Amino acid sequence: MPNTGLADFSNVTLVLAIVLYAVAMLAYACDFAFGNRQAAATSSARPQPARVEAGVLVGAASGTELAGHAFPADPGDPTELADLSGGADLAGPGTGGTRTRGTGTGSTGAGGSAASGRVEGDAAAGTAGAAGGGGFPPGSARSGLPEPALMAARPSLWPEGTWLRGAFLLTCAGLALHIASVASRGLAEHRVPWGNMYEFIAAITCSAVLVLVVGMVRFRAYYLGLFVLVPVVLALAVDVVVIYMPAGQLVPALQSYWIAIHVTAMIVAIGTYIFGAVVTVLYLLVSRYERQVAAGETSAAAGIWDRLPHSEVLDRLAYRAILFAFPAWTFAVIAGAIWADHAWGRYWGWDPKETWSFITWLVYAAFLHARATAGWRGRRAAFIHLFGFTCLLFNLVGVNLWITGLHSYAGMG
Amino acid sequence: MTQDLAGREAGAGQDRVAQDVATGQGGTAGQDVAAGPAQAQGQATRLTGGRLGVVGWLRWGWRQLTSMRTALVLLFLLALASIPGSVLPQQGIDPAAVTQYYAAHPALAPFLARLSAFDVFGAPWFAAIYLLLFTSLAGCVLPRAFRLARSAGQPPPRAPRYLARLPQAAGFRTDLAADPALESAAGLLRRRRFRVRTGDGWVSAEKGYLHEIGNLLFHLALLGLLVSVALGGLFGYKGNRLLVEGDTFANTPVGLDVFHPGRLVSAGDLQPFSVTLNKFTATYITSGVQRGQPSWFAAAIRYNSQYDGKLHGYDLRVNHPLIVDGVQVFLIGHGYAPEFKVTDSTGHVKFDQAVPFIPVEQSGLTSAGVIKVPDAQPRQLGFAGVFLPTQIDVGGRLASAFPAADYPRVSLVSYAGNLGLSSGQPQSVYSLDTSRMRRLAVSPRPLAPGQSIVLPHGLGKLTFTGYRQWVSLAITYDPGQVPALVSALAALAGLILSFLVRRRRIFVRAAPAGEPDGVATPGGATNGGATDVEVAGLTRSDAAGGFEIEFAELASEIMQEVRGGAAAAGQPGGVAAAAGPKGE
């Protein structure tokens, strides 16, 4: 029998977590509205994608030194991939920061200046473009290459700006309560707390916020807070108000240690997929804005887009999310197949849930392939990414509500 | 699994381009890089331009099939083709739902059936898509595997002449002479487990073959998965059996209610074991919102195995199958089998057994079933009705309030006439054909155990003597199971390897400062004794980023190593390194 005291504690902490998330959302929004522009620019590492993570080699050298030869190491630059692997799409999808290598000054300059119009911090890139192709200034070595430096120049991970710091702390506090809520629910029920739709949504949102916090710190992507928390708060509100199920026992079909493996892996993968989908939506919006800027147009929401990093940074971040989520999903599906074999006598039976997880897997696999295919990189791949996420959502919501199958555990009947 | 597949685009062009980058022939490395794909496209255009023989067209077709674009389209097609399988009822999963669909959509259903829409995953068009996809996959992956095997024995390519053109490049000056500087850089790279090749004034190093190996492993494992599934479809079988407490069944085609053999399975291939159900126990939650939900199922069984011929006891539960002689036996369902005794007009007992009733709803486990007494005289007797584990009366209608048999009752409608069993048409044991029977005027008052219905006109009597429980068992044998698991895990391992490891090359060039060496020297001045060292890095698989950090660390370590070497050699004016080479 469930421990009602703990279950009540879980309910209260979840509501508190939602409140904290909502306040954090507000603080993130305030940061967008009133935050220090300069602080935002540096904290989100606007100027050059490479400087976000490298911060070393390139950061040590001034823009002029880089001009024309030592391409500012843009690892997400799709052209680089194309070059190395023989892909045909040298021009790239037309993002502002794309550089065409080895062809001299023009393209470098174009790339630099396209990005430079937006944030002050881009001045260096702009200069680099303008000076591109000039003779090498006397450097430490013959060809003027920058000298390798130690990793000391790694920038602080701490968010800058009062609003942003406050928002980040609120997010962390909300996450702590969220985890406490999920954990106490599990303790109350003496089992893993993901046995029905209510518990599952509480768990995947928790996973999404956890991925958000890790992503924000690891990649200094504090600008993402607002955009990830919006769907999280909405989902949690619906979860608490509409879907709520009191603590209870598991049906025999779920009484297996495989629930701790299969469903936990699903939760981790889905949390990361949510993060990746949000970043991809931002990527699409920012890349559209960049094209508008390149075409000399303006955007009504320019104030927001200017505070987000370059679209390539977003593209790479979304891709990184999938590099983690896709193997996690694959593992979860395999674990599910082993469990299905254990419980139903076949490892794959085209149950609707299985079919849709297969479809989701295929579409995300298509996304990964599209990113490596000429003419499909960039926005097209991003649309495939979002299509994959739509399949995932349909599997979570649609299959539970409209299609009956062996996986009908949601308690939504 | 992703980036390197870009190699599909340019086919063999990939190696050539990489080679161009690596060797930097004639100072046009950059242009070569740019031109490589264009050339590859040019070839493709020429190929499509006509004047091709049959072989040419075949080659063109094969190239199209194994191209990444085709793979993408096939991936989408496969996803799309799976959707009807989740929306429409499937014959192999829920045949009853297909029958219902026929009844609900009499016009549409036959049309859909012609399109195999009720058997999507066995449909020819579904097979066509995945076979094309796997052909495309094999056509892409196998040549790459051969290329990788060939390149495994080869040293890394020569260092390009113009390292500054590479995406990652750095340079520094040292007082050490060029050769010892290169020697110490090569030593460091070797210690970092790079494959190192040295030449006149350069070092070339490569690492990360596991990336490509992982990528290939993933794709080959998918092929393995397909083979495993086929293996199960050919040599495996599955069956179902409904077993009432006290009964025994033997694992033979006759002993099973439903038997789906694989294509190459004959009756003699079935492992001869038998299973007896002693007792089935189900417990249910008795209070709260989950009231009526099951909390525990267990079937106490006895089975014999062909190997020792002995009887064994086993506690068969959900998620706890029995494995006997390599065959798995699963508990997949349960229900009630009320027991009836029927005497006919002659006073003889013509029927005395438990009849499995099938649950029609889960919350109270109301179950429906029929009793057929073909031997009754003078007329055959038939009964249809429901078993109510915990009977209640809801506004004059009978219902069951709880799935446990706390207040068991049966309510039956009685018929007399011709059961239609002799017509030769196979008949379900769960349905009664009343077209040639007459309903008898008997009050449908629910019976408690021990109570009877006395039929009018002296036709006989039915007694509800009690009830037993039944379980439905799934019996499966799938020789593809273990290969499928191994393939899936290999695919996962390959995926993770290819995502974690990047293949990268590091090049080092060293030359006395100011010496021409084929490179334009901006300063032009000769600095006596000093050596300029350039380090450059290149990766093929770094779309997610991270190589620039590794390169920066490696480049600074090379600098420290070289300068440390200079200091150790006591070179005058050697730039002291801040620290020795970082530990391994």
C-alpha cells in the first residue's frame, strides 16, 4: 500500500517546482527584456561559435591574425564536413557564418560581415573578414600562425547578469524540488515512479530540465532557459490538473525490473529529445532571421534573435543532443524488446507503441543521415528533426489516447 | 553513423579528396578540396548524360540506389509504410479487430485487404521497401568496409605542404633544430597512440579508426538483425493454448489451439514437452481508485522435459516465463471456466465439464461463453450466457463489480434444436449458431453454484456445479532471438563508438626559420638557428564539435614537448617550457 504522507509530499513539491519554474521563466524573460546587452552577448558567446568551446587557440589570437588562413575553427561549419568527406555542398545552406575555405578573401569576408551586423561582439569577425587575404603579419612562426596556448582561457561557466543568475538559480531550485517530488513518489509507492501517464510526464519533464541545466552549464547556453521551461511548465500544469493519478500499485504486466531499465532509458532519451527539439525550433527562427538580415530586412523580434547565438551554434547544440538521445533511444527500444520477449513471448510484435517507436527511430536516423547529405543540411535537416519529435509526441500522447495496444498502461481510460 | 556516410555522395571521390588534402600537391590543396565534390558531381552528370551501355545504366542505377539521398527517401518511406500498421487492425496481432473492421466497413475492408493493409508488416510492398533499404545499405557499407580493411595496413598520408590551409593550425618557433623537433613531436604523438609516419621535414599522424569501425559495425549489425528476424520467421513457431486448472496439454500441433509454424517448420520439429496447470491465483486491489486492478497473477504448473523425463513444478507468472527445451511458455491471459453438468430427457448425464468463458470486460471480468450438448436426446441443447465473478444488480441489469469470484453467478439463455455441428462447417467453441434452435422459456435468473435450470417439456436439466480458472499460454520458439539480441547490441555499440570517437589527423612540419622550403615566407629574414614548427589538424567526423579543443591541447603539448627538448638539449637561448610534457 502506498505511503500517503510521502505521496502528499510529492504532490506539494511538484506544485512548488512548477511555481519555481514559472518564476524562473519570468526571470529569463526579464533578462531578455532588461538584461545587460553586453553581458548577454558574452554569456551566450555570440561572436564566433568556435570561441564558445575552444576559447583557446582562436581566442588567443586576434581577429587579424586569423584572417584568410587559420579559419576560425568553426567545428559546426557544414562546409568543413563537406570538404573533408567529399560532399558536394560547398556553399552550405547559406547561413551567415559559412566560410568557403581555400578560395581566398572574398568568402571569408562575407562570412564575417554577415555575422557582424548583429552584435557588437562580432566586431572581431568583421575585422577578420575585412582584412582577409592580406599578407601574414609577422607572428611567432614563419607563416604567422597563432601560437598554441594552454586551456587556461576557458571562460567562466557562471551566467552573467542579475536576471540570468536569478533565473538559473530558480531553475536549479525548481529542479531540486522536481527531483524530490519524483523520488518521494517512488518511495511512497515502493517502486520506480513511472507506472502511469501522470508519473511518466512528471519524469520526462524532470529529465528535460535536468538536460537543460547540464546543457546550460556545459555549453554556456543560458539563453535556452526560457524556451525549454515554457513547454515543461505547460506539460506539468496539464499533468497536475488533468492527468493526475493518485499513488498506487503496478499492474502485474509492469512488475519487472525491466521497467527500471526500459522506461528509465526512455525518460532520459525523451528529456534530451525535448531539449533538442526546442533548440531546433530556435535554430530555425534564428537562421530565418539571419537570412532576413543578410537580405537587408528587419524583424519585429530582432531584440530576441540578437540575444541568441549564431544559428550554427544552435544547430550544433541540437545535433549534440541527438548524438546523445539517439543511442539512448536505441538502447531503450532494445531493452523494451528484451522485456517484450520476457513478458509476451516475442521481442517485436508491431504493437502500436512499438511501431511508433520504430517510426521515431527511423525519422531521427533520417535526420542524422540528412545532416551528412549535401542539400539536406541546415533547415531541411532541422525540419526532419522536428518531424521526428512530432512522431515521438504522437507515440507519447496519440498512441496512449487513441490506439489500444499492449502498452495501454497510461491509466487514461 | 552519419558524417562519414557523406562519403556516399562522392563515392570513391572521398579518398581522393582526402588524399589531396593530405598531400597538398602543388599548393592547390584548397582548390582541390573545393573541386573534389564538383568533379564527383561532374562524373555523375556525365553518367546520367546518356550514351551508356547496359552496364553503364546498371552502374548508374546501383550508384543511385546506394546514394545517401535514396537511403533517406527509403527511410522515410519505411516510416510512412509502418503507419497504417499502427492505425488499422492487424491480422497477426488482433484478428478479432479485423473481423470487427470488416463488419463496420463492409465496402472499404475488402479493398484495404487487397492492399495487404491488414497485414502491413508482411505485405510485399513493405518488404520491397525494407529490402531496397537494406540493399542500399549493403551497397554503401560493404565497399566502405573493404576500403577500411585495405587502409588498415597503410600508414597515414604525407603531410600537406601548406598546413596553414587546414581547419586547425598553429605555429611556434623553437631553438631546437628541425629534425630533433620533429622527432620529439612524433614521439609525443606515438605516446598518444597515433599512427605516425615521418618524412623529410614533416610528421603525419592519424588516430580514431574506431569511428569508421563503429559506423560500419552499426550498419552491418542492422543487416544481422534482418537475418535474425528472417531466421525466426523460417525456423521458429508460436502457438497458443487455453488451459483449465487440472488439464494438461502436449506441445504438438494438435495440442495447441493456435499454431503458427515458421516456413520451414514441420510438426515433428516441435519439442515434445507437456504442461499441466495445477492452480491459478489472481489477487486484485480491493480499495482506492485502483480497486479491481490486478496486483498479482501466478500459475502453479507442472511440466516434463524431454531431457530428463521428470516432472518439474514451476511458478509461471507474468514477466516470469517457463523455458523448457529451448521453448518459452508465457502466461498471457486468464479467466473463469464455470463447470456444468447437463442431463437430458433420458436422465443420463450428457455433459459434465468446465467451459472456458472469455472475459468481455476487465474491471469486473464479466465473461461470456456457450455450452453445447450435442448428445442430448431428443434434441441437442445449447446454452449461452455470462459468468459474473461478483454479481451485482445495476438497475435490473446484471453486472460484475469485482474481478475476483466473491459472489459468482452464471446467467444463461437455453436453446434446443440443431447445433449445426454436422454441417461440416468448422464452428467456434465460443459461439452458438442458434439459427436452427429454439429459445426455451426459462427465467434467466442467475444461478449460484449448485443451482440448476430445469428445462421445459422435460428436455433436461443443467446444473452449475462450480467453477475453475483457466490461463492462456503463449508458446514460442525463436532461434533468431539470440542473434537478434547480439545484432542489436552490436548496432548500439557501433553507434556509440562512431558518435564518441572521431577520426583525426595531426600534421607537423618543421623548417629552419626563414628558409624558403617552398613556402612563401612573409618576413623573409633568416633567423639563425631557430626553427619554425607548424602543427595542423584535420578531422573527418566532427560535426558535433570538440576537435578544436583536442587540437589546441595537443598543439600546446607538442610545443611544450619540443621546447622542453630544446631546454634539455641545452640549446643556447632555448625557450624554457613552462612544464614538461603532460602525463600519458
